[in-house]
Amino acid sequence: MISPWDRWYSTSCCLCCHVRTGTIILGIWYMLINAVVLLILLSALNDPVQYRYHLTSSELGTDIDVMDDANICIATAISLLMILICGMATYGAFKQHAAWIIPFFCYQIFDFALNTLVAISVVVYPNTVQDYLHQLPGTFPYKEDIMSTNNMCLVLAVLLFIGGILCFKAYMIGCVWNCYRYVSGRGTTEVLVYVTTNDNTVLLPPYEEALAIPPKETPPQYNQA
């Protein structure tokens, strides 16, 4: 009987790529995104006057400092951690080290859980969409048109958008998980060959170990006069 894990196991992902290739591309993509965010945050720390954002009185009626130095430092540390995790996954998939992929897989599960909680909160509290729209600045494009739309239509559109994101994230989670299974399987699988005769059974070593063992030198044969 085939288990559910084996039923969904596959070594190929989107665009007919191997799961290792897909995991490497995904890890590099996440590293690039976090690298851009890190550069922006470092620029904000270097020149806080230029990159300090305020909500003016014309938008919310008060002057609120959205991002201070402490929040920038926390975001910078998170970006560095994400770059490290994504780099570990990329290296692990490239060098076929299964343990290096686990932190990135755990991050994917955590991110998927957060997005699921957002979708659940929209279903349970549909008025949160309207509350979020009210908090947007007045210069936000098409704000009045969006707010004039029926609340149920807005909730349905948000759920469809979040559902599409969740489906894509779930597919990427499956790709990374299949890569982990493939890499860990290659590290533990041993091909055993049995040669049986009437008298004994010989267990040969795996093929990779057999290639690593140097052949035994046969002693020279001397002709006896």
C-alpha cells in the first residue's frame, strides 16, 4: 500500500525542472528580495532624516512616526536571518545536504500559517477590510472607488487573492519537501546486490563504496623452472 507521502512525492516541479533546481531558484529569489530590503533598511539607518516616514495631518489627522530606529534594527536583523536561511537552503540543495534545507522549510510552514490566519481573520471579521481601507492615506489610488464597493465583494476579492497566494506557497512547500526527501534519500539509499550459490550468500557493498575501494594487487607470479 502506497502511503500519502509517497503518493505526492515527485522529483519534478514547475516548468519540468528538477526539485533541486526549483529549490535553488526559490532560495536565490528569496535572497534577492531580502537583499533589496536589507539595502533599503541600511540606507534608512545611514540617513534617517531622508528615509523617516510620517503620516501627515491631511491623511490621518495626526503626525505619527511609522518607523523608528528600533524597528529598523529589528527589520534589519530579520532580513539578515532570512538571507542566511535562504543561503543555507540554496547550498543544501546544490551540495545535496538535507539538513541545510530544514530551516527554509520551517520558514515556509510558518509563513503559510500566518497567511492562513489572515484569511481566517477576514472570514471571521469581514469589517477588517473596510477598517484597513480607512487607514490608507488619502493619496492612495482609487481609494474612494474601492471603498464604495460592496463589502461582501471586497471580502470575496481579498479571499480569492489570499487563496491564490496560499496555493502558490503550498506548491513551493511541496517542492522544497520533495527536494529534502530526494537529497536525504540519496544520502541513505544503499544498493545491495546479493550473489547466492548453493553454499553461501555474499553481500556486496554499495556501488559508491565499491568504487572508492582500491582493487587488491595480485602478487607477481614466478615461473618455476
